[in-house]
Amino acid sequence: MDEPMSDAVITRFAPSPTGFLHIGGARTALFNWLFARATGGKMLLRIEDTDRQRSTPEAISAILDGLSWLGLNWDGDTIYQFARAERHRQVAHDMLARGRAYRCYATAAELDEMRERATAEGRPPRYDGRWRDRDPAEAPAGVEPVIRLKAERDGETIVDDIVQGRVVIPNKDLDDLVLLRSDGNPTYMHAVVVDDHDMNVTHIIRGVDHLTNAARQIQIYRALDWVVPQMAHIPLIHGADGAKLSKRHGALGVDAYRAMGYLPEALRNYLVRLGWSHGDDEIFSTEDMTRLFTLPAIGKSAARFDVAKLENVNGHYIRTTGNEQLLETIEQALPHLPAGPAFLAAWTDEFRRRFLKALPGLKERAKTLNDLLDMASFMVAPRPLRPDEKAARLLDSDGRDRLSAIVPVLESISPFDAATIEARLKSHVETTGMKLGQIAQPLRAALTGRAMSPGIFDVLEALGQSESLARIKDQAA
RNA sequence: GCUCCCGUCGUCUAGUGGUUAGGACACCAGCCUUUCACGUUGGGUACACGGGUUCGAAUCCCGUCGGGAGCGCCA
């Protein structure tokens, strides 16, 4: 190991563009990003598109979009693995020349049979190495060979992992993996090693599902006499029921979380706590995370994805974000939210101003941006409102009478702001010997169509005097 | 089947031989209150099981059970 100690940290996030950026991938990216930030290093992005059939441009842009939305920026240009195929071929042929790899002419049918027999005999399904030492002169005509690694057969391979510790894999359980396919294109296993080396990656941070791959890749490094990067295999995220998070099982793309009204900083905060901890701390600003994050503090056991916790964290960030900033966040999110169109249609400067006034009352009650918009839907609801069941009950004859009685009071209020309205309404309530709730609830029902809403004085102000009166008259009649 | 990894409240976790096993989310109850939230006070709930080692184990060892991952010319 002649790795210079002065080397700056270089991590990489290496997704395969066969689908969206799911929550597990997002966390892997986050950990890579945090570690790079925490150490003053760099995070590179490499798209693993050597599977030409399954890689799509749509998936690539979804991944890039997802990372950008999450605020996980990468250093340098995005690297596309397939573009480096020539280099991969060159390395494989070099290994061939040095006797560390060999051509294998086994057919797919032979391979299948090999696996079937091994399974039947209770052995692990492995390639048996039949072309390992065979004379290429015996090669059957018309079969394009693959190039396989001449793997070590005895002993064991040790993965010295920052998270998993020292993991020992018997070499007999590793077979001669394919480096180059018969069409001359590299396999993932080979491309990863060559690229990580060429990109000077110092730390490989990825899911534990790659742990046994790590042993195979280490053998390739050794065949190449290359320095093996540090590795950190992080635990996976499971669904709420403990089952693996798969596409059909709750593993949504990060774009789905954006559409559900989660804030990127909330998602980051939630995600970083899945597997990583820092004492009893729960809330971490981005600055906190990048300062405190370390690899050894990552646990080894898988975590379940808990929406309730995510919602709580999200609510925390909604509540604590400044009004003007939150408003800008909402404006940016609107195109992605289900309720977006209704608000976009109403979004004039005047509306924006009133929305901002209503925001403090709104954000206190929302766990997601969608909650917030739902709570604010009275602002864009067309007259006459159709009260829901509970609201309708508040608008019985007593309630309507009280509303009628309040109309002249409201008409006389100027300026029509929350503080003035509150003062006038409270004195009205006092003189009539009622409780505030007796007037507030019917008002709420008439103004919002619901039995719950932000503070009623704020609602009045947000709606404005004429709209408020109109809504009250709609119901009081 | 084989190899590897994991196992503290329902969930995320703190804990590294001596703690009344802590925090957070969720849940229940009270307070606050114009509703709902927020806030606040209090409450119940956990060391998978069985053996060791030790004066003493959530912490160390072994086994069992449970969960997960990997075993492709996918990544």
C-alpha cells in the first residue's frame, strides 16, 4: 500500500440509470456527499450505463433532477461509464496478456447446466473454470469468447470495511467472473474497478448489497496490482413492514417525495438519521451534518422507512423556515404539487401578499406542503362554499343567526387586519354575553367550509373584508 | 442450498462490564385554546431466546431462532 497520506478524499455516487433515484440511492448519495463535505474532499458522479438495454435517458435525467432537488451537488463533469468502454477493454486485454485473465468459450447453455447441477448437488452455483487452463486451440468455431478473471482459488479475501468491519470471504466461494462480455463490452464488476481507480476514488460508499461484490472487486484490484480504495458498505433501508424496499413496495423516486410536499432539507435530515447518529441529536442543519458526519458512526443494521417520522421532521422544517423563504419554496414547489394548478391560477401579487400574511398560521399546522395548501384551500375556493359535514353542523339556525348579527360589526371594521378584527369581535362577544367559540366556529364554517382552520382572525384578514362578508352572507341567508 | 451481515420500546436510535437502560417519532392522558395544530406536563411500552465467562452483563464467547444481502455475458 503506497497510498500517499496527503490524498484528498474522493467519493463517488454511481447509480445505474435503469429507473428513478429511489430513497435508498438518495441516502447513499447523501452519505457520499456528506463525507466529501466533511473531509474537504470531492464527490464525483458516475452513471453506470454499461447495460445498454436497460439504461435510459429518462432515468438519467430523473437521477440528475433528484440529486439537484436534494441539493446534492457533485464535483466535475458527470462521467458516463459506457463512454469508457475502450479503456475497460484495454485493461482486460492487458490482464489477458499478463495471464491474470483468460478467454472462456462456454455457451449460455453450458453455464445454465453448470448452475443447475451445482444447485442440485447442494453446491453454490458457480462457473467451474473449465476454460481456465484449456488450450485456446480447442475453442469451438463460431463462439465469441468472454474474458474471465483468473481468480484466486485458495485462501480468503478480506474486505476491511469502515462500517462492516473485517469481513472474510472464502475464495472458493468466488468464481472466475466475467470481465468482458462476448460482444466486447465490459461488465459492471470490471468497469467499476477500472473507473474507481482511474477517477482516483479514495472511498467507496455504497449499499451492503455490494459487500460480496467488494470481495470480487478486490481480486480484480489485486490482479491489476492496484491499491484498493477504502470501503464503507452501508445498511439498506427496508419498508415499514421490514421487507426489502422495492419499486413495487414503497420505494418511490425522490420526485414523488417532492410531489408529496416534503422539503429537501427535511428529507436529508430524515435520511441521515437512518443508520447514522450523533448521540441523542435529531435535527441537523446541513451545516451541522457536514461538520459532524463520520463513517464509523454508521450502524450496521438495516432501518425501516417510517413515514410518520419523516412527516414530523418535515413539519419541523416547515414551521422553522422563515415566512418569506418558505413562500419562495412553495412557489418553486407549486408546479410539482397536486394542488399547484389551483394556486398558480390565483397567484397574483395581491394574492401572494395575502398568502404571506396567512403563512404563519398555515405553517404551524402543516406536516407537508400539501397539508399547508389544503389548509389554505379556502383562499382559492369559489363562492358559494360548500361546507363539509362538520362545518354544516356549525351553520345551524343558531349559528346563522349569530353570523347575521355579526355582519354589521364586520362591515364597520377598518383597517381590516387581524388585530383590529380580534379587538372588535371580542368586545362584541363580551357585550352580547357569548363565548368567543360561539361566533368563531360558525364564522370558520362560513369562511372556510370546514370546522378547523388557522386562527379565525387571520382567516378574515387573509380573505379581506368584502370576500369575507360575501361568504358570510352566502351562508347566513 | 452455500457465503456474509444484522437483532435495545411499534419505528429511528444512545449505550461499548456496574445506568432507576437515555432521547426522538408514534400512542394515551392533562394543560393551553376560537377549531385544528404548535407548545407544554405526565404515562405505558425494549435489551429475540438459551447457555456460558465474570463479584457483576444490553455490552464478551457459543448455540438457537428470526430478519436481510449476495451467489448472471444485471448493476
